Amino acid sequence: MKTKLVVMIILIILICVLVYYVNYQQRDTVLLSSRQIYKHKAEENLKTVRIMTYNIHHGVGNDGILDLNRIISIIKDSNTQIIGLNEVDYKMVRSGFVDQINVLAKELNMNYVFGPTLKTVIGSYGNAILTIFPVLAVKHHPLPVNFAKEPRGVLEADLLLPDKQKIKILTTHLSLDESERLKQLEWLNNYLKALKTPFILMGDFNKETAYFNNLPYLLTTEKTYPSSKPELGIDMFFSNCGVKENSYTIKSDGSDHLPLIIELPIKYNKV
């Protein structure tokens, strides 16, 4: 009996070591998936683009129930054209081995790109972008993290808007650890300052806006977390595309965060 117990403990330790090794060794590996099949010509006369950032908590709501259909309904009802998502699962055990972004894209009739940050032997999860617009290029940028901590990254996609305008969309989910966030914020500041093209950065920054006062072009201050009683504005938009026309949250129990939406004029002027 003791021998079996020892063998089981050794096997569990080996599995844990293997999972950690695979995750740590691949933390800077770029593994992007994407699909681009839709071109919405009906949207060519758009005057305003509506954009959402949403940490979907892999589809688990305030009630503890996994229900991706709630996320689909929220996005569909919002009538948004660009959506940045955080905590999206790809064939993870906890979400029933589902390729979540693929399911969302099919149900919403949208193009998508997916950039996993945390990779395990079984699956992965990370950031994603959904859009009705053509995707011209995609990149994934690993962010600095402390040793043996959860990998973080920025997913970047160049989109083609009506009137042949181009815009760079970036979505990220920063660390819970303050020292890591400082490093990640510094990386973001340096990267954004070097950009020569119009951009929108969005995501879950895990800290309120005052902490990020060195990051230019803050567009939103709405409270998004926790979704049951929002007290913190940790989901945000930053951009150099001029003044927003509107911003607001949508009340929902589909995740522990509320979705946050901004509206920007299509014919923007880069600041």
C-alpha cells in the first residue's frame, strides 16, 4: 500500500514538473491562430466604430457556471465591430476542451486572432480579437515577467477599416504582481511611443487608472470589476485616435468583469 502511494506521489510530482517545464520553456513562443473569411461590405458606410474590451473569465459567470452562450449574447447585442478579449481558453480541461475563440467567431460571424500566453500540456489560454473587418497582420509580444510567474503578452492586429483606413488594435492582460506590472507598463509605454500609426490599446490592466498616468491617451474611467458590484476601473482603453464619442459598460453576469465599450469616429485624427 505504501509503495503504491509513493509511486502515485512521484507520478503527480513528475506531471507537475512536466506541465511547468512546458509552460516555462514556451513562455516566449509565438503561437497564433486566426481565421479571416468575412468581409462585411454592408459596413462600408459606417461613421462610428464601436469597440469592446472584455475579460470573459473563460465563460464562467458570477454564478460559477460555465456558459459561453452568455458571452455570445452579450457581444451580439452590443453591436460592436471590434472586440478585445482576455482569459480565453483553448481546449483547457476547466472549459470542456473547447476552442472558445473559434466557437465565438462562428456564432458571431466574425474574423478572429488568438494569442495564447499560458500554455500547458493539455491546452492554453490568453488574449483574442474578434472583428468584422479584414485582418492585415498579426503579432504577439511577450511581456516581461518575474521568474516562474504566469506569462503575459500583448496581441496586436492591423485592421482595414472603411475608406481604406488602417488601425492597429492591441489587447493585453497585465499581471496581478505590482513589480511585474511596472515592467510591463514600461514596455507598453516604450512600444506605444514608437508607433507611427493610429492605435487602440485595451484590456485588463489589473490596476486603476491613476497607476497608469504615464501611459498616454487614456479614454475611459468606467468601473468594470467586480461585475456584481463594480468598484474598480481596471479594464481600460488607450488610443492616439482623437476624442471618443461615447463610452459605457454593459451590465452582465457572464463574467467577473463587465464589458466596456467605446465609440470612435471612423475618420479619426491621430494625436
